[in-house]
Amino acid sequence: MFRTFRNLLLCLLAFGGVCSARTGAAVPNAEDRRAVLARQKEHYLQSVQALPLLDRHKMSEILQLKVEAGQLAFHTPLEPWPDFEARRLELEGSSSPASAIYAQFIANNPSARQFEFKVEDYPAADKYGQLHFQWRPSATGRGSDLSIENMEQTGHSYVRVFYMQNVGMARLLVFANDATADHNMQSFNYMEKDFASLRQSHPAEVEEWLRPMLHRLQQDAVFAPDDNTAWQVFASDWPVRAPAEQAVRELLPDLNSQESRVRNRAVDRLTALGRDGASAIARLDRGGLSLEQNIKLDSVVARFKKLNPAEARRLGDSPDFLLDCQYCDDPTARRLAAVKLHRFLADASLDTDAPQTERVEAVEKARQALHSPATTQPAEQH
């Protein structure tokens, strides 16, 4: 499951099976399909109900994904159990019971662990879905291997999404119908060095295919903007702190020094002030400063601006981005985003100082309201 070649082979086999079903064997009619799914649902529920109950009812008590060093990192408050028997989960926000296995197959060896989560959904008589998550430490001893698979199928549509990650690689694979009347199968393959690079290089594809899968796992918080992105988007409103402003002013003469050693040391000290220093520089009245001082100041600010200005403006006008900012650790980013969000949701009620679990729930409600048919224009235009 965790080896890349094996995953690719499984994907291709699944893709080939679907294609052969379309071109070879007879497709069952709608009534037969509903009967098959009804029996499948009954069997699934019986098998899951037979499992011992794990008394945890929030996804945060089972699985937590965080972005660390660019990759999705697995965390769980659970302690592993010594057998490979699955436990039943009755989770809030899930329409079906799920199962989980967290096994340690070598005693006193944390690297000999494996976690698996699985749930099947039958939201309609003609619709079936399955979500499968697996994690274990890498066989190389560095990092870990993680895979997520999400499949949804109806009588006329099919989509299967795989996300696979190990040291130095993050891959998104998609097999799905297209939107034409022929429903031709399509496949997509995107690979980067890590999750963060995948988001940056393929933002539309990540939004379309990967975000819904992580949303089903209730792991939307991994889409929090990085600190520099949030700062750049809100730079014009970011508060300037007095100590940083004073430090910038005190270092201005050194930026004009005849000695390069002094100038470079001043740049290093300004950079060490972080985004607070960049904010102070951005609001600085530069009247009377030399060309050398301006060049050095611009070089410091540029270290914190990774987006082109047009993209930063676009994100500032994106209500989904503003909601994603509520997952940020920085309270200033959360507060500034909430203020801008009122343009799109006048009655948005977000406690930016609430614990993350509460903020996640509030963001989900706000996002549902944002994308409801009644919400079609920014609130200030109503």
C-alpha cells in the first residue's frame, strides 16, 4: 500500500477495471444497482457493528494532520493496541460508522506501528463512497508513509482520488468521468517534493480533488496559509509594533555605512525582526533616504513576500482564503481575515480567539453559508 510502484499498479488496475466495465460487461440497470448497493450497505453496517466500540466521537480524538516541514504529518492522541483487530467509531459529523486500527506489532518499538481508518457511505440509493487512510513509519527509518484514497460512484459517475506521500514525494492521482455525455474516463497525475509544493504548483487541482478528500477526514486545517502568505495579503493592515519600529529606525544609519560589513550586519538584524520588522519597513516614511538604504530595506521586505502582488490581491478578495486563515496559528492573521470576511458574510460569527477545534466547526458553518444559493454576492453589495 505504501510503496509508490504498488500504489500506481493498484490505481491502473482499478482504472482498467472501470474501463472494461464500460466497454465489455453489461451495465446493470438502475433498479438492479440500487438493490446491489442496498445489500452492500447492509453487509457493511453488520460487519462494522460487530466490532468493539472505541469510545471516541470526535475526529480530533482519532486523527490529526498537520503540515510540518512541508509534508502532512500524522498525529493521534490514541495509544496503539497490541492486536490488529479493528474498532468501531461513531463519529460526529459522519453519516456512517467507521473503523480504525492502530496496531503496534513489535512491543516497545514506536516505529513498528500502523494506523488505518476506513468508512463507507451510502448517502443515496444510487450513490456509494469509500474513504481509506493509512499511515506508518517509513521502512527507511526517515519520516513516514501516508496514503489516502477516496472513491465516489453513482450509476453515471465515478471518481477515485489517491494521495500518497513519503520522504521527498507527494503525489495526487485521479481517475474520473469527464463531464460529457459519453462519460469518458480521464486520469491525472501530479507529483511534487511535498504537500506544500503540490498546493503551490497545482492549486486548482488540489482544490478540486484533494481538498474534498481531506474535508471528509475533517482535516481542513492543513489548508491554513503559511505565515508569510497571510502577512503579505494583509500587509497594509498589519499592526506595526513599537519595538520593531524603533529598531528599524535605529538601524537606518548603518544601512548607509561606508563599510559593507556594517551594512550587511544591519540587514541581518532587520531580517531577524521577522514580519514585525517587515511591517515597520513597509510603513516607513522613506523621504530623505539614500538609494543604498532603500535597496537594503526592499531586500529585507522581499524575503517575506513570496507572492506576486496580483496573487496577493486575489487572495485578499477570496472568501475561501479568508476562511482558511481561521486555521492559522497567528491571531493577527485570523482577526484581519475575519474583518475582511464581513464583505461576503455580513452575519459571519467567528471567534478568532477560540480553540482550534471550535474555530474549525465555525469555519465549516460559515463556508456552508458562503456557498449556499442565497449567498451570491459580497454582503456590502446587497
